[in-house]
Amino acid sequence: MSLNKDFLEIERLTVTVITDNYYDALRPDPPNGKRYRSFPGASIHAEHGFSCHLETVVNGRSYFFMFDYGIDSSGIINNMRLLNVDSSKFDALGLSHGDFDHWGGLMGVLEHISDKTAKELPIYMGDDVFARRYSIRPGSPDLIDLGELKREEIEDARRFKVIVVTEPEEVVRGCYLTGKIERVTGYEQVPDTLLVEREGRIEQDYFYGEQAIVCAVKDKGIVILSGCAHVGLVNTVKYAQKITGINKVHAVIGGFHLINAKEEIIEKTISDIKTIAPDYIIPAHCTGFEAITRFAKEMPEQFILNTAGTKYVFGS
């Protein structure tokens, strides 16, 4: 395949993981990046959530994008400060999907951003973000209310405009949201324990509006960043290949939503990812301990254990 003419190649992509489920101040740096080292009075916050910051470089110019906001806005803002994430430079914002561990910190972060910049900023997201969501935890019959993100609260905040994404869309130069991701594997199914309220009925959530990020890095291939990959990691990667026209995958990073997955699903996923052969595989957030350890065993040369506060550089 050759590059889809609607997609722009970039010289460099820098991904800073603002927060993730895990932090380790003593772990060595990855081959393509650097980890934050805490010291007294300056400690990274980790949580069951995900947030990251992206910088793309096109023709020597940088563009800045924030994707997902974790749960605890004070922890996110603390990490932004420690990681030198300058919100006054943001060109746009994005949200992967409507689960609270990705938008819980949003309103506090928007307040922080509005104090730093006078620009009106677009915030891109799928068309099913604004719905109340529920879950049933393994071993329990109880329905857990996960809350609801409200569009009017975002639009009432200063200088933010919601833009709904259904097709691949460039959000900053060289950085694209996927739009609705095609589902081509038979085994990647959304768990029936994840529920959503629609028109007064509680039903299974299929995450039709879930977004991932894709960037085409010159001479390297595509980098795919997933918030949770409820629609399936392999589905997400294959769709990124399709819409960009690039088969070569340089890196896959983010939540792979294999936590509590059956062993055969984990094995099928890893088998298909091995066939795709990314240069780096960087599971995070909701991937789950069992799946992370399997990736480490099956893809040792490509595997990187992510930690909150890690900065990755892809490209020259």
C-alpha cells in the first residue's frame, strides 16, 4: 500500500503519557524515550485512568494535542506541570470514549487550560460519548453507575467547542482520529458487562463512537494510540492500516482492554499482532496483568512496559 493522499506524513511524534495505572521511578528508560524520575516534593500521580499529550512535527513546526484526562484532575494537572506539558500551546483536545477513567478529570483540566490560553480550542470525540454508563464487575451481580459526561458542561466552560467525529479526521497537523472503527475479527467482542443507558433502557455498550489516534511517521510507519480498544486492538490496528494506506506499523501504544479476557482471546490477539509485526508494542491502562505479561513473553524485542510519566519519541 502507499500513503492515502488524505493523510500527512510527519517528521516526528512525541507521546508523553501524563497518567497511567502504573508508575516505577527506578525502571530503565525505554529505547525510544525517557521516564520521569520522582524526587521529594515532585512525585508522579498514577491511577486507574489514562491521559497523554502528543506533539507532531511537520516541516519543522510543532503542533500539540491532549488525549484523555484520567479521573483525578488534580493528579493530571500535577503531572502536566512535572512533565512540562504547556497547555498554553495546545492546538486541540480529544477524547477516546465515554468511560469515566478517561473523562473524569476533564472539567478540571479544561479550567486549568482556560487559565493558560485565550484561544478557542476544539475538543474532538465520538458521537456516543454523552451517555450514562454502567458496569457489572466479575463475581458480582451489582450494577455499578459509572456516571455521565455532559456536553453542556463542556460548552459552558470558556473557549471549548465540541466537534463530533464519525470519519477519519485530522485534529492537528499529521494527527488523526480514526472515526468509527470497522470490526473485522470474529473474536474481538465488547464484554456484556459494559452497559449504557439509551432512551431510558440499560443495554450492552458497543462503543460505536470509540476513537483511536493514528500518525504516519516518515520512514518509520504508522503509530497507533488507543485509549481502551473496546472495539478490539486488532480491529483498531487493521483499520489504521486501511485508512492510512500503510501496512508498516511502527508502534502500538495504549489501553488494549484485555483485562479479565479469556486466555484464548489474549492468545488470538497476540498472535495477530505478532503477524502485523510492529516495531514497538506498549500496552497500558486496561490491558491487564495477564495480557501484559504474555506480550512481554511473546514479543520480547518489541515489548515496552509503560509507566506514567514516560515520554516516547517516534521519528527523527
